[in-house]
Amino acid sequence: MLTNDKLIDWLTLFADELIANKAYLSDLDSPIGDGDHGVNMARGATFLKEAFSEKQPQNISETLKLTGMTLLSKVGGASGPLYGSAFIEMSKVTEEKLNSEALITNLKNGMAAVGKRGKSTVCEKTMLDVWDPVIKSLEKNELSSEAITTFVDKTKDILATKGRAAFLGERSIGHIDPGAASSGLLFSTMLKAGVLND
């Protein structure tokens, strides 16, 4: 059951992981992108933690909207608009608590917003290549941290057809997509925060 308190715990953990993995995410981005994914996401994470402290959102919708608007405005590159679009779309919920089914529906809405904003779909070496299998695993009640790691690692084998990496063609194969890696952090911290626990 996802409550607002648990959501804030989750997103704070996500922010902490983005900051801790800043160099790693930028290293992933260097061969196939601009090399700044970690720096950009960590900056957004720092502003997000400050926003939670200053504005203290009172319900799930407020928290998700604040997250989306902060990432949209503070994260550079393509990632800000993509993550921002996901969380802003997810903020349209009206419930005070989300059970597993409602959470899955909400994540699907967020994924659809990413696809629409990025004009992308699965198997194009983007963050969707983690979002999609994570959601499918949630539907089967089979999501684990090991599974998330596997989903991220599998992006190595995908030929990039979207974003800057697409210009590399076959040379994009063999590299983990940095957006997929940061999405892996999003979902691994969801498990750490106990969002799926009753």
C-alpha cells in the first residue's frame, strides 16, 4: 500500500541513490551520450530533497507533481523532460493511498507519458526498457532487486534507435543505457522503501 509518507521515503531514497551514483551514471553516458546524465540527475535529486523539506507535500498527488516539476525544471538534457513527464502524469491520481493494482496502473500511465514525450517504445535502448519489464514483473508479483539489475544489464544488447546513442549505430551495442540505469535505481529504491508491503 503506497501512502504519501512511504512515497516521500521512496523518492528520497531515489534521490540519495542518484547523488551517490552520479559518477557511475555519467560514466555510462560518456560512450553513447553527452556524459552528463549522472551530473544532471544528481542536481535534480538535490533540488528534489530541498523541495520536499521546504514544501512538505501533503498527499500522493502533490508529492508526485512536485517531483515531476522539480525534475522537469532542474535536470538538464533529455532526462528532465522524460522523468518530469512521467511523474506529472502519475500525479493525476486522486486516491490518498494506492494499492498494488492502482500503483501498477499509475506506473503504466507514467511509462506512456515517457514514450509520448520521447517518441519512443521498448527495445530502442531507453529507460522504457526497464520500466516495461518492471511493470510486467509487478503484475506477476515477481519483482526483485536481482530482476531489476537484469533488466538494466539487458540494455547492453539493444541497438539504440533513439536519442544521441542512435547516431552510433552498431557501436551503441555493448553499453548499458544510462536512463535505464537511473530507472533501475528508481525501482530498486521502491523495493527498499517497502512500497509493495502491506
